[in-house]
Amino acid sequence: MFDSRPLAERMRPVRLVDYISQSHLVGEKGALRMQIEKGITPSLIFWGPPGTGKTTLAYIIAKESQRAFFSLSAISSGIKEVRDIIEKSKREQGLFTARNPIIFIDEIHRFNKTQQDSLLEAVERGWITLIGATTENPSFEVIPALLSRCQVYTLKPFDKEDLLALLDRAIKQDVELKKKTIILKETEALLRLSDGDGRKLLNTFELIVNTFPEGEEIVITNDKVLEIVQQNTVLYDKTGEQHYDIISAFIKSIRGSDPDAALYWMARMIEGGEDPQFIARRLIISAAEDIGLANPNALLIANAAFDAVMKIGWPEGRIPLAEAAVYLATSPKSNSAYMGINTALELAKETGNLAVPLHLRNAPTQLMKQLGYGDGYKYAHDYPNHFVDQQYLPDELKDTRIWHPQQSPAEEKLHQRMAEYWGKRFR
């Protein structure tokens, strides 16, 4: 019977002896191995890049210690699911062994403060042993009260020897690959593309193997690997080129006023496990850079979306993010503020430290007043419409234009007001 599970799942080890990599933790003298063998497993946080075996290690610990195992993903679960499992753990404690059950939470950094708080009592009272997995620094992403109750272990990317061992085991032991004739002529491209990610290595290898016709000898070369992968780039890599390509497509879709494309690329990031805060930050940047003064409310909406994600967590956070993306994509566009600050920065570099006009200088001491600091300054609020014509730029730049309004209803009004104030300078 054909096993349709992905190769990485079929090759997931279930015993510590079969676990490849992380020898500093589970090798002969590894600190975690000694704890497992003694049956002493405190609450843990596994911190490391994707595909380094965090989930697998949690499963193995549960099996080796003969504990009940409950698994949640912070991407799709909330407080209700956490509380349900804690209650179930309390009821079932002692049915399997005298040891408390393990709750494994993948992507624990996706939980907001309230969601993480919901775990505290259960961990402190020993109702559960928590194992959290995160790709983000737990010092910043896990609340201090929870972090202080857990031991943090760092998992490292697979090295070359680990990756080659993983490939060799898959070819020799996988029920589907054993049916094929596979010759590993070259492996450099496979190893480079995997970037220390064991899961990515196996998924890429399976993709390549499955492109060969049934019954044909499979010869793996660097050129063949690159050719097939380039034709089948469907994975989203949070740290690689695909990450930057997709966020670029997302921002350009907003800039180009295409809400459908903006939502699609956002969905690709979400499905790929992108940090929601990263998406929210990009929305704020886009609101300021691409929409700007054409619709100043866009920046408020983007900021509100960021705050909402921080408060409500995931998966509900996808809704305000989507709302902000659509709002930004459908807003009028202007980059006049963005262009203006860039022009000003270039001007500042070119002209050096030009003197502040005397009438604009601060005069906190009597000496400064005697030197003329602040003399002749006109307080704008003392004049009609809160405006008075006076020089604000250095003498050398007094007639220089830096900000240029663009064609949008909002900026046309701003342009008209400036022309009324400054006359020919803004005409």
C-alpha cells in the first residue's frame, strides 16, 4: 500500500536512539538526554530554526517518559483549547503513569500575553509539563513568568554530516524510496538548499525523486536539483530568498492598488508561518511610504492593526491584518513625504552643518540673548490663520523646495494652502 504522507513525516524518528543531530542535548553526555533517561523532565522551551527537530524531540520525550501527550499549534489554537487540554490533563493524570501529561505547543511565541498567562497555574502546580517550540528568541517572545518556570534549550541547524545521514537513512529505510533505484552522484545543491533544515532537505529530495518517471534510474546531480527546484518553487522560507520575494510582492500589490493580490500574498506568508508582527510592521511602513498624505488615516489603520494583533493573538489576528491590507490597497497613493525626507537627507549630507538662523535659536541664557539668539522671531499663533511669513531654512537654502505635493485630492488642498501662505515658492 502506498504511503501518501510526506517523506519528512514518514522518516520522523520515534526513539531517542534514532534521533539525528543536537548531540549537545541528546548525545551521550547531553544534559537533556540524562534528564530523559532519569525520567525527570521539567517544562521546556525548544528554541531553534525550522526543521531542527523540535516537534520530534517533544514526541520522543513523551514516549520515552511514558506520559500522555497533547499537542497544540499556537497558529490555530486559543485560550479555550489550552484550558480544555489542561482540564483533560487533570482528569486523566494517573491513568497512564503517575507522571503528569505533556502539553506540546508549537510556535508558542504566537501566543499573546493572555494566552501564555493561561498556562501559568497548570505549569506551577505540576498539572502538566509544558514543552514549547519557537523559532523566535524566547527572551522577547515568552512572558517572564512562564519563561522562569521553563528550561530553555537551543537547537542548532543540521550540519553537513547530519543532513547526509538523514538522506542515507531515508534512501535505505523509507518504504517508498526503497522501491526506487537512487544514485546520489552529487549532494552540494541539496545541502545548500536545505540550509540546515532537515525537513526541507527531505521535502526537496522527495520532490526531485518524484519528478523522475516510474522505473527510471534516479541520478541526483547538482544541476538536476537546481533545475527541478526552480520549476517547483512553492515553499515559503521565512529566512531565505522566497521570504523577501513574497513580502516584496505584497508591498508592491498594495502600492499598485490591487487588494486581491495583497490578500493572496498575505495568505502565502500566513500559510508559511510568517510572524504576524512582521506583516503588521510592513503595513505600517507601506501606509507611511506609499499612501502618506494622500490618506493620513492609512497610518492610523495600520497602527491599529498592529495593536490588535498584539492584543488578540493568532489566528484571529489575521482579520485586522486583512482589513488593513485591503484599506491600504484601495487608498489613494502618494510618496511625497517619503521622497521629501530622502531629498532632505541628501541635502543635509551635501551642505554640511549650516547655521541655524539667529531668530530660530533658543536663548536660555542672558549671554545668548545678548548675542541675538531668538531676536526677531515671530510667534505664528499671534498672527491671522496662525501663519506669518518668515525664514525657517538656513540662509543658504532659504528658497529651496524639498517637499513636492502630488496629485491627490488631499494633497491638492495642502498645496493650495501652502501657495496661499508662501506665494510663488509653492506655485
